[in-house]
Amino acid sequence: MRLLFIFPFCSKEINSISYGSIFLGNNGHNVLILTSQNAISLKGKVQAPENEILNGTEFFRPYLWSDDMRTKTNYRKREVLEKIHMLDPELIYCFGITNYNLGKSLKKELNIPLIYFLEYIKEQPPFPRIKGQTLLRKLFPYAYNLIAKDFLKKLL
């Protein structure tokens, strides 16, 4: 299977979740990871090379920072699309609300299924910034459910 993964930042040295895509690449699947070169994470400032191949999984990091994937969607767009079209993916697996627009536009252009992995609602227009979901859910359950339902409608 030909798979496109989109991560805000992904490196096997920092992200244990990258081992899943590396495992798939190592087992005969064509895997391309579209991600950034730099991020400021819970583990501090992290950096990875622009291009890397690990056990059959290709990491392509055209974006300098993880926020660039959201704010600079046209940055190196031609190169990004060429790389993606060369893979001709059958499925997009997208991580993070910050990549919502990128994943959605690629799904539309390629006309293939898209799976989103969203941990929480975060500052991505038109959604309000929400911190402390548990507290918000406890204090204002109706508002939280209303926002969540609206968010899910926009995903589909």
C-alpha cells in the first residue's frame, strides 16, 4: 500500500509514534512522511534533516518549522506536490489539528481517503482556542459539546 503520513514534526529520535510508519515501510509498503525540520516540543527544540530514508520509509521535511505547515501552505508547494504525486498515495494519515487544512486540501486534490488523528482541539481557525478540556467539559458541558459537534461536522 502507498501511504502518506503528515506530522507537524516527526523523527525516530524524538517521536516514538514514527516507529509505526517505519515498520510499515520496512514491511513492503511505500511510505512518505511529510513533516517539518524543526519544532519546539516538550523535549525542547528538536531538529531533523530535510530528507531521510529509514528502513524503506521516506521522511520529506520541506517546512522549516512545524507551524509553517499551517501558516505557509504555499511554501515549496510545487516540490511537495511533485513528491506526493510520485508516491501516488492510496491513503493519507494526518496528525494534529495544525495540519487540518493541509490534509483536507490534499484529500480533495488526490481524491483519496483521509484519516485524521486529533488529540485535542487547538488554536486553528475557525475553532476557538481551548486549554484544559477537562475543566471546560466539567464547568460548561453544553458549550463543550456544541463546539465539539461543530468541529466534527467540519472534519467530514
